[in-house]
Amino acid sequence: MKKIYRIVFNTEETIINYIESIGIKVDSNEINAVFYIEENHEKFQDVQEKMKNYDFRVTVSTKFTKKEKDNAKYLIVKITWVNGYPMPDDAMEYREETYDNSLFCLSCGAGLKQNNSFLLKGEPKWGKKDFLKLFWVEDEIFMKKSTYETILKPLGINALPVLHYKTKKVLDTVVQLEIKDKLKIDLEDYTYTKCTSCNQIKYRIIENGFFPKILDNPKNSLVARTHEYFGHDALAFNYLIFSHDIYKAIIENKLKGIDFIPVE
Ligand SMILES: [Zn+2]
């Protein structure tokens, strides 16, 4: 496990020359510049020292080794290919088409319950990818149908049809994974807020380190969501969890568009 620091500062600063001189790429536009540095980089201390003279913002993320992921019994799913919007995309109308939104809370974003198929403009342009996440929909997984049928379906994972928005016909190349199981997470030491409109509890997004452990005793061949909500402001979502056997099938078949965070 490696900590990676993402540092954003004002482009005009002369520090860019120094950062590039130690072999780190700086991406900059007219306003901001950004670079990434691992905590075990030989110049990490120097960079820290030099940055003290500048205004900057820092966010930390964690990179896991393959071994850490291979050893995990359960893993949080991160879909890395984000493409397309749920339809209709005008004024978030998809919420009415695809969900029972009678308990939906506009303040905190919690309470949507899917009761209809997702609608898309057309077939996703898959290229080499196998997994897809839609914009605005943090906690659903879409998959190339042929990959799903050969790799995840045999493991007992169910899928739901996805429809073409205009014709309401089932799309040929995409399915949505069915995620019925919910797992409770040990979040005793984690920060949360309680919504003043609906009283829903929501935890801060977990960006760092291993994901906290699962309290329930989950089965094998599992695709599940956390019982708890995470997010900030009007964003609320559940993290999605795969069991090791599903992870293994995905890695062995080199499927694309997905990454994992091991659960403790
Ligand atoms: Zn609320």
C-alpha cells in the first residue's frame, strides 16, 4: 500500500521547474498546476519543505499492491470507465423513470429505490472495456453483455436488461448487474452527518487505506452494496462489494474498466 499525494497550486509559481527537475510530470493550464508524488519518493521531504512557501491544496489516495488485492476476501469496486448519462437526462428526470423516488431526499440525495430499467441513448461504444459506470449513478455497475455471460453469469451473478431510451427495446450489448445483497460495515470510528430533512445518516467518502471491515458474515460469489450511505452535500451512494472469486475471475480474464480497494 502506497500513499499518493495529489498537489494543486497556482501555475505561475516557479516551483514547476523544480518539480519537473526531479522527474515528476506537472500538468498545468493558465490557472492551476497539478502533480502526483508517492510518499516513498526520494525527494518527498524536499518537495514538502519547498511547498511550504506556496499556496497549495493536497488530497491523498492509496495505491494497493496486487498481493494486497489478491489476499482480500472482499473488495470495493471502482468502475474506472465513466461514460454516458441515464436518460432522460433533462432535469434529472431519469430519477422518475428508473426509480421509486417517493422516499428520495433532495437535501442529502438518499432514498432512491430502483423499480425500472435504466434507459440509455444507445449501445455503449465499448472498445476494449468491459465495465461501465454512468455519470450521476455512483452505485450501479453496467457490463458488456458478452463478457457478463461468459465470466460473471456462471458464478451466479444476475443481470438486468438495459433499454434503449427512444424505442424502449432491450439493448444488445449492455446489462446492469443485479445487486440485491446489503452488507453492514464497521464504521464506528468514522465521521458522519445526519440529514436535517430526512434524518438519514451519511458517512464521509473513504479515500484512504483499506476499506473498513464487513460486520455481516457474507456468502461467496457475492455482489453487494453497503447498507450505509456515503457522500457529501446532495451526493449519497453505497459502496459496491465483490467477493474474492468474482475479483479473481475478472483479473484472470483481464477485464477492463475496473479497479479494486481491498476490504480489511
Ligand atoms: Zn435527507
